[in-house]
Amino acid sequence: MRIGHGFDVHRFEGNGPILLGGVSLPCLKGVSSHSDGDILLHAVIDSILGAAGMGDIGVYFSDDDARFKGISSRVLLRRIWKKVRRMYKIGNIDVTIIADFPKIRMHTERMKENISLDLSCSVDDINIKSTTTENIGFFKKEMGIACEAVVLLEKL
Ligand SMILES: [Zn+2]
């Protein structure tokens, strides 16, 4: 069994919606990104790569590469999983979104469904929660949104 951790931050920019876990959420602000800006999936990708000892998302999908401009992060997740799934299956994934908005609770089931489809695992293996930041620092100024993910991979 191997554990991996992923962390991602994106700056708010322009207008919403925001994509999280492949779900489009109404939001006053959008995020700046080379891809579709789905920080939740970026954190999950990095946690999987960390657990597999395979580096990080930038190794595979460079921000400078025009081929990845606006690309769906679900496509990126599936491409990474294709490399890892011969060796591992998902034990469980735990995700924390760190932001004062948007509210995500009513959308987490759909996010879990998307991720479970992309990683061929059960929705019961995925947990998604969110926390606000008590209005301090980075988030008080409504500058951005962050996400952490922890994954356990089980050797096949
Ligand atoms: Zn990102």
C-alpha cells in the first residue's frame, strides 16, 4: 500500500462558473488556468502520481504546451490513471477543498461519480469535503481557491 498527497491552488480570475471534480459550479469568479482549472482533479492527479512515485502533473502536462490549453482535467486524470492502473488500484481518496465559496456540499455526489468513473473505483472509496478559512489571508481577499487530496494505492 502506498500513500500520496496532492495540493493545488488557483487564483480567481474573471467570471465563474468553476469546475470542481468535473462538475460546473455557479460562482461569482472563475479561475486562471492553462487547462480547464479543475483544482480538485489536479490535486487528485498529483496525489496519485505521488503515491506511485511518478513525479507530478507538470512532468506530463506542461503549462507551456499548447496541446493542453483548455483541456479537460478529466482527460488528464484518465491519461494518468492509464499509466498507473497496471500496477495499482485505488484504496481510497480523501479530498479537502479550501475556499470561502462556492458552496460545494450539494455537488459532491456528482464529483465522486465522475472520479469513480475515471479511476474505475467505487464512489464509496472517495470522500470530498470543504472548509472555509475563517476569512484570513489569501482567501479573505477572495483571491483564489485551494485543494488537498490524499490517496492510498493498493498494489495489484
Ligand atoms: Zn491546477
